[in-house]
Amino acid sequence: MTMRMLFRSFLATEAAGGITLIAAAAAAMLVANSPVAPSYFELLHTKLGPLSLLHWINDALMALFFLLVGLEIKREFLRGHLARWSDRVLPCIAAAAGMAAPALLYLAFTGGTGGLVRGWAIPTATDIAFAIGVLALLGSRAPASLKLFLTTIAIVDDMGAVAIIALAYTAAISGPALLAAIVILAAMFGLGRVGVRTLWPYLLLAAALWLAVLLSGVHATIAGVLAALAIPLGDKDHSPLERLEHGLHPWVAFAIVPLFGFANAGVSFAGIGAEQLLAPLPLGIAVGLFLGKQAGIFGSVRLAVALGLAQRPAGASWTQLYGVALLCGIGFTMSLFIGGLAFSDPLLIDEVKIGVLGGSILSAIAGFALLRWTGKAR
């Protein structure tokens, strides 16, 4: 499979998966505000062995999501659209500014409220599946350069989110478990060095790595990214990394991420009024996603192009790039995930959901409307 075919397949899967994720999130909100809501929340907290069902989804299944993220990042940097330094400049600048501006706005709204500073990273994320799903609804009105620009920003954004999770939301470290994780990871890299191209040894060690990371105090999903770094890219005709990426895509896009959305997006609106909607936490998240993302990304892109550091994506107008900057405010999956790491209080988690949903929906509607208005059907 050529890189162009792989990228087209990736976009098609992300688009369809994004629409599935939107449907799952809508279903979660409907169920959480229906007569079966008590059963929904009780099921999520049902113990299955050492973890609840919600924790199995967030800590185990989402490790496969992060494994896919890691595979995509490695492929893009070694053989894809981020392989050359000149191709990395604009996405890296846009992603960095698109993470800094939302965090600063969040802190401006919540900094004076005790305990909320911990959630600074919630509005820094972009949900690539959700955003590509919205972009796909535009059909030929969105040029391919816009889709590529959005994808590369989201991939770099994912790198930042992974680093934040590893550094900012790590509990007390267990030395022996961390050492075991390092030894397992070294063994995986060793397999690559001696030319092993069969996937099953890597997958067995990846499962052991997940358990070691879980016990170490570092969030277990980081094991997925670390494992991805050890999967060899190989040559174009026999690439273990691309085989695994291709195999994981449909499961992650159509099962794991929608299941995560259904399990985490459900919030009851019973008794919620203007006071709760305008509380510092949900307001800070929503403003960070909707205003911070667009200001950081679009402003940095204009500045980078003006200074001659990068070129504007071919075939895209400034208005269309602004529309993509709006779509980058769709935080959803990663924002909800970080929110669950930042806070344990159920009331605060509900406020996180309100803020993430509010900011993401505003960004999706505004970005879609602007791109539909400015785009021409081909």
C-alpha cells in the first residue's frame, strides 16, 4: 500500500469514525437524561476484577487508542507528511500556540479558584476523529490541503497531550514496576534491532508493558505510545508498523473511541442552570477550546507566514484556514480523558463534561458553518 493510499484510507476511517463518535456522544447525553440514567451510571461503576468497567475502558482499551496515536506519529515523522523539517515547521508552531493559548485562557478564568489549576491542560487537546468527521461533512468544499493541515496539527497536538499526561498527571512512582517497564521496552527495541518483523512478540511484550506501567504510577495509556515507538517501520512492502496501524484503525475508530465517548460524555442536566454553566471550570474549558484554540492556531500561522518561517497551505484561503483553526477547538476525546485525570470529584467531572461539550460543539458548528460558506463544491 502506497503512502497516498494509506493516507486516504486513514482520512476515510477517521471521518467515518468521527461521525460514529458524534453519534455515541449524543447517545450518552440522551441516556444520561433518560429514565435509564441510574442503570447507565451504575453499569459504568460495576467492578470487573480489580477495575470498574469505566476504568477498563479508560485505562485498558484507551491504551490501544494511544498505541494507534503513537504508530501514526512515528510513521508521519519517519515516512509521512512530517518527514522533512520544512513540513514540520508550520504544524509544530500552530500546535504549540494552539495548546498554550487555551491553557492561559483557562487559567485566567479559573486561576483564582482553589484546586482548579490542575485542569489547565483540558482545553489544550484536539480530537482528530471528531474534527475530521465534521470536515468530511463538507465533502468537496474542503480542499485536500485543509484536511492534511488539520491532520498534521492534530498529530503534533497528540504528541503534546501524551507528554502532558506523562509529566503532569503521574501519581507516586513505583520504582520496581517502572524498572520492569524499562526492561520490557528495551526488549521490544532489541527485537527490532535483531530484525524481528513478526508482530506477535511485540504485542505480547506490549501487554506486559501495559501492566508494568499501570503498576508504576504512570498512567497506563502511556504504555501504548511507548510500545508504538518500538514497533519497526520496516520497508514499504513489509512494514510491521503499517500492518498493525491498518489492523487497529477500524477497531479504534468504530469501537474503542465511540465506546469511550459513550462512557464519558454522559452528563445529567437535571438541576443545571446558568449558574452551573457559567461556573469557572466549565466556562474556562469552553472559552479555552473555542477562543483559545482559534486564536493560538490562526494567529501563529499568520505570524509564521508573515515572518517567512513557513508557507500557507496550497489551495487554501486565509478564511478556510481560520475555519480549520475553529475545528481544532473540538477537544472531546482527549479533553475528557485529561479531565478524568485532573479531577476525581464527580461534580467537577460533570463540570468538565459540560465545558468540553460546550466548547467542542461551538467550535464544530462555527468551523463547519464558516467552511461551508467559504468553500465551493467541486
